[in-house]
Amino acid sequence: MKNRYWLFAGDCYYSKGGFDDFKMSFDKLSTAYKWIKDNCKINTGDDNWAHIYDSEKEKIVYRFNDEE
């Protein structure tokens, strides 16, 4: 995958697990944050958790969940 930031998201009750929860990748962290802001909602049918994985640092750099 060519983009550095990988976004995984889903519904807390019906997560698919692993790479099945992959949504898309981004070249900028700010763009991945914007996707979460626009698409992850608390207590709705939309995705209500998300992780941004930095493929260069090889770690999760941001976590959003329905408790925020």
C-alpha cells in the first residue's frame, strides 16, 4: 500500500476483525482525521470506532471510540 496512514473503522458490535475493517489509506494524517470526523458517529449506525495506523512507525497513532 503506497499511503502512509491506514484507517480501520467499524461498528463496535459488528466489527469484522483485522484487515476486514480496513477502510482506506491516506498520505496525510490530517486527511485521515477528517474522514473520522465526517464518518464516525457516537451511538449511530455509522462507524463508531476507528484506528489510524502509521505504516512507517508501525503503530497505531490515533484511536477513536464511542466513549470519546
